[in-house]
Amino acid sequence: MNKIITIIFSLFILLSCNDDDIDYGQIVDEPYQLEIPSYFPKITFDTDKYPLTKNGVELGKKLFYEGRLSRNNTISCAFCHIQENAFTHHGHPVSHGIDDRLGIRNAPPIQNLAFLNRFMWDGVIHDLAQQPISPITAEEEMDTTFPEIIKKLSSDSSYRKMFKNAFGDDKIDANRILSALGQFMASVVSKDSKYDQYLRKETNLTETEKKGLQLFQQKCSSCHKGTLFTDESFRNTGMYYNKQYKDGGLYRVTLDSTDFMKFRVPSLRNIEMTKPYMHDGRFYSLEAVLNFYSEGVQNDKYLDSQLKQNNRIGIPMTEEEKKAIISFLKTLTDYSFINNPAYAEF
Amino acid sequence: MKTIKYFLNLSFIVLLTLFTSCNNDDDFSEIKSTETGKIQLKFENGFDNLGGIVLDQTTQTSSNGQKHKLTTLKYIISNITLIDEKGNEFDYHKNDPDKGAFVINQDSAVANVVYLNLDNIPQNKYTKVRFGLGVSQKAYLLGQTGQATFWEKAKKNGMTWSWAAGYVFFKIEGFYGKTTTDTFFLTHTGNMGDINKNNVQDLYREVTLDLPTSARVTSKIKPSIHIMANHTYLSGDHKLILDESNNNIMGSSNFAQLVTENIQNMFRVDHVHNDEKNQ
């Protein structure tokens, strides 16, 4: 009797590998609650268009790390957006995508995007969930199309299951893929740096860090404003035009000459982890960035007025002041964000 | 009865495992020492405290406070040797400039990197790399027969004087100044032909670098060694100042020797990728 039971049991184990016709059972989903500190700006992510749900965010995360979103299945979003580097491309001035093709811009961090209004170095994208269309279809990044991706994902039963759990049925289409990715990106929030803890009176800054904060507020925060450290404006900061990349910034979008070499002011959160710096990664270090602002700003025709105050081009800073500012900038590193398993691949 | 049941279950699991376990034909990282593979060297020219060198743009301040920017940056690399952890050395076309010498030209850098792709490298786990800065005397003395191809290539890149004087090892040109970079300078260093006959210095230098992680050459892996050159041309062991007396130097005079000593120490391997090679 026991022998027969064992054999039958073993047969069941063998048969259970085929899950095509499995009943998914009842779908269990709940809204995804974003924890937003009181001092953060209001959320801009359109939760009417893309309701934030746990299953949506989970699916979005899986897609974020999914190589099949590229033509040859090797380049996922995470290839250029690496969590340990606040979702930037460690050490790369500009990124290389499929087949080692090179882009022209530095991969920006994915953090606190639910609170911004425009995305990318030239602000060309206004809807976060639509952003993935750009790298997915770009020849030098992921070089593929949505029909291709849908074909691959549809043949994977684990994806059909996740789409059903997130959207009610297992149909996979571009809108759902984008919604899930958008939800995941919106969920990626960095709010626990030393500076955040200081704002919440949970910790104190050192004397040097405090001095740095003061100097930052005097010299930098007119553009790097607020708790997200950007006023989201576009500025020409007197950087040279790189003939190899031919990147004129906002000018490429508007074709208005007054927009030449204007780039969106980036957030400085986690800046310690996102080197190299600027739209083309031209500066290896924060010291180099501050040296640029104090000595290297070119008096361009359309140089932003913030950088030519009192007849002085650039931002005057002594070596001491630069050191203090850098020590303040390091307090913007959020280790719990960088290590958060909720955003990790495994 | 219990024992029989236990063994039945166990043998079933064992059988199942045997039939479903992975079947791999060729281990990705297996080194077959009698076979060869490929390797890539990447040269990134920059200033450590600044960034990559964009010709005619990137402006560096030397340790003596002198601003300078480069409009031309080229150097010759030759006699590449790969060394494994046991100290065994593989010479890549030693003293054979046609096959083993290269011009690193910043003008051809893509996203600040100049690539060298080398073939027929014995499969091995390498832990050091050595290369020559310039062309060795031994190679030069092979005469035109030994290096007509490379001589042409170097000439096209502006890295030669006439044959009697030989190759330019390191060529930089640009502008310098106290507050603005407005004065032109050039420094072309190299050996003056047959150094013994001509009784001049030997500026050929060999540089040996440790690899922070080993480079594994296998049938499937083409390692990529990322070499950073921190151009301490004025700010190395010798702190130099450009002025009227030395802003137009060609050859192997004292200033050229000091520059050579500075630049021979400017290299380090930043990292190594052991990636599966593309088709």
C-alpha cells in the first residue's frame, strides 16, 4: 500500500511542472503606500492614470531588471541604472548599451521621480511612465520594439501571472508594461540620508557639515533648491560644447538658440555615489565640479545670470569652503536607499 | 516497510536529479592552456582630479598653479607583456613594431577611451601587464626592414622624425597660461636615433602594472583591461613649469627627460572586465 502511494505521489510531482492551465486563484492586491516625508514636495506622479498597487510595483521591478526588454536579452534598465550607485552607471561618463554602442549622456539616478515634473537632462519627458519608451526603442540602448517585448513576455507564464495579478487579466500590452515600470520608478524614494535625519531632528551634523550646508545655501541653492535639491529649471552653466557628442542640451529639443547648452538642474541627493558628473560625465569628482564652478565657467553668450553676479564669472569659493561644501554633499547619501531590498534585483 | 519507503523516495529523488540536472558542454571560464583567445586594453587619458581629456577644452591646473589645456595628445605603446600569477610572461610581438606597436591618439578616443584589441593570446589567468612607452632601441635598430609598416603608421600620426632621428614617443601640444590658456606649447619626446652612436639618453620606458582582478583569457572570455593615464605631465615627481625656455621641446633634452620620468608613473589599471566576448 505504501509503495503504491509513494509511486502515485511521485507521479503527481512530475505532472505538476506543467502550469499552463493552473487556476491563478483569487487576485490579491492592495494600494501601494508611498511614505512621503512632510518636507518633500507634493507627488506629481499621476496615480489616477497609473494607480499605485503592490502587484503593479512588483511587476514593474521585475521588468526593470528584465533583459528581455532589449533586442538580444542582455540590456535591462538596471544595466545602466545600478542600485549601489543610486541607480546610475558607475564610473561611466556616458553609457554603452546593446552591442557596446555608446550613448551621449550620463545615466541619471532613479530616485524621488514621483515628485518631479520633467525628466531627462533636457526635460523632454513629462510623464514618468512614458519615459521607458525612450531607452527601449533607442538604437544604442535597448534597440527593440514593444511588439517584440510583448511576444517574449507573453510566452512566459510567470509574467502572464504577474500581469493578471496587477491588471486583472493576463493580457500584456505596452500601456501595462509602461504603467508597471512607472509604478516601480515612482516607488523608488530616497528620504533617509543623514541630511534627512538631521531635518527630522533624529541626528546632528558635524561642524564642517553645518558650515557646508550654510555655504551651500548661500552659493548653490538658488538652483539646487529645496529638499530635492533642484528647482527643475534649465540653465547654461558655461560648460564647453563637446564636439564628439554634439549635445547642445535643451537646444536639441527646442531649436531655440537661447537654449544652447542649457541642461536641467539635477537633484544632488546621493551625489557621492553617482560619479562622474554633468550631462556627459566630464568631471570625475566633486572637487572637480566645484573647481569648475569657481574657475572653469566659460562666459558663454547665454550663461545663466546666477553665474555672473557682481561681475564675476562662476561661483567664488576658497579651498576650505569647497571642502566644507563637499562634506555637506556627502550627507545626502542615503545608505538605506542604496541597500533597500525593495528595489533590489534579488 | 519504513526503510523500503525511505529508500524508494530517496532513489526517486536521486534519479529525478540525475535526469534533470544541467548538462553543460563547455565551461564558460575554463582555461585551455594550449589554446588562444583575445584580450583588450583600454587607455583612458585624463586628469585624476578633473576628468577625461577633451582636446582643446579640458583645462587642468598644474601643481604649480599653471593652467594648461591640450590640443594634441599621442603616445606610442609597444612590447606588451602579460604576466600570470606564477610569473610566466607572454610577450606580444616583442621588438616587432609592425605587429606589436601602437599609437594611442586621443583624437580617436571614443567617450575618452582608446581601444587596443589583441589576438592569439595564450589562455591563462593574468595578474600583471607590462608595456613600453615608446619604441625600444632594439626594435629601432632592426631598421626599416623590421618595421616599415609601423613606421608608415606612426608617420601618418605625426609620431616620427626622419629615420635618423627615429620615433616621437610622447607628443603633446596645447596652450598654457596663468589665468587664461593663451600661450602655445609643444613637447615632443623620443630617442634620437641610435642612442649609443649619438651619445644621447634612452627615453624608452617600461611600465608594469598590477591588475586589481585577474584577466582570464578563455575560449569564451575576452578580458578588458581598463588603464587610466593620469597626465601628471607637469605635476608628477618633477613639478615643472612651462615658460619661454621649454615650451618648444623636441627630442631628449633635459626637459624631455623630466617629462618622461613624470609620465612613466602616470598609469594604473582601474579595473578588469572578464566578459563573454561578442561574435
